[in-house]
Amino acid sequence: MRPGAFDVLDYAVGTAPDLRTALQRLARYNRLVHDLASFEVVPDGDAVRIEHRFDGVGARPCRQAAEFTLASLLVVASQIGGQPVSGWAVEFAHAAAGDAEAYRSVFGVTPRFDAPVSCLVLAARVLDRPVPAADPALSRIVTAHAEQLLAAHAPVQESVTAQVRRRIAEGLANGPVTLSAIAGRLHLSERSLQRRLDDEGTRFADLVDEVRRELAMRYIADERLALGEVAYLLGFAEPSPFHRAFKRWTGTTPAAARRARH
């Protein structure tokens, strides 16, 4: 990766005073390069998780995109920080593929696969490292320009319903999603979230059902997934509730739907 390849984003990141600020700018200005991928920076005690995903229900980066993106975070951090950066942990949403040693040579650790979301975990202290090429004057100019570009490309404000649907899709593989858990991720109380959904004419239980149905149709089309795995990915504790729900949604069974599609 050559510095400058990502235009304004590169300069905004490379002129930051430290790696923490650089990472925050990456998360904010990444949309100037890619309008589907997003980063979420999640503090976790002595560590920081950088979660990478595609916006949109059921959308996931392919294996190559996820691996390239998380590897590029370490490469860029090492370039602008002037010393190698290794991950504490790395997780991928896709299944294992390739030589484990090749992953260790890039990330410094063996990845965990089939995770709920692709993410890189760094030691929090690493992010305090100063950026040798930090340039406060140029940084102000570049970030002001980046903010103008961001405003020009700003999407329509996402509704609460859309935010909840996205969080439901992200959380289903970890088990049944709850109103309290989603409210916490959105920094709202349960009552506030319920009221906002009411204002938009929907209910949390209906959204869970809708998202499950949409994802079920995607997963059924992927014959690499056993039907029991589909039930798990949709947050059902066992296959039978999934089969009943699928019959209610479509009037047929998952197995019959897969055969018909084939």
C-alpha cells in the first residue's frame, strides 16, 4: 500500500497527532472512499476493537475484502507510526481459508473465524503512539476539506427503524436479540426506543421477524449452509422454531424452499 492512494482520507489520517486520532479520522472519513463499508471503534478495557462491516441488512464483505481491510489497518498504522503494529486479536466473519502461518505473519496472531463480525483488536496503549509526520497546520486544512466533502456526500438521515434493523441483523448470530440490548447499542433507554419506533409506525418484534425472514431467504439460497446452521444464524435456539417461522412466512418448509430454488 502506497501512502496517498486514498487521496483526502490518506492525508487526514497521516497528519493526525497520534494513532488514536488517525483511527478516529479513518472511521469518520472512510465514507469518502467507500459508501458501503463502515468502521466502528469500540473501547474494550485495555483494548480497542475496530469492527468492519457493510451497511445494509444481510450484507457482508467477502473474505478477500475483509482480510485486505483489516490487514491494511495494521499496514497503515505501522507506516504512519514509524514502527510495526501487531494485533492483539483478529476475528473474521467468514470461514477459515488458507495457511494459518500466512495470517500470523501479517497480523501477529492466529485469527478466529466464523465470528459475528470481522474486527481487529489493538492494545489501547498502542494508539497513544505519536505520528512522526504529524502536521497541525496541514491537518486543519485537510480535515476542513474532508468535512466539506463529507457534507456534500452526506446520506439522508437514517431512521431509527433502519438503525434497529441493522443492529438486529448484526446480533442474530449471537442468539435472540432483545430490545434492551439494541437500545444499549443505540445509547437509548428501552422506553425511548419503543417510543421512537411507535412514532415511525413499527414495533421491535415485527422488525425482528422481518429481518429474520429476509436473512432466511438469503441463507436458504446458500447450499453450503445446513438448515440447522441457518436456524442458528437467525438466532433460533433449535431448528423446530425456525421451521415453524419459515412455514408462517412462506407457506412451505425450508427444505422444500431450497429444493424448489435448486
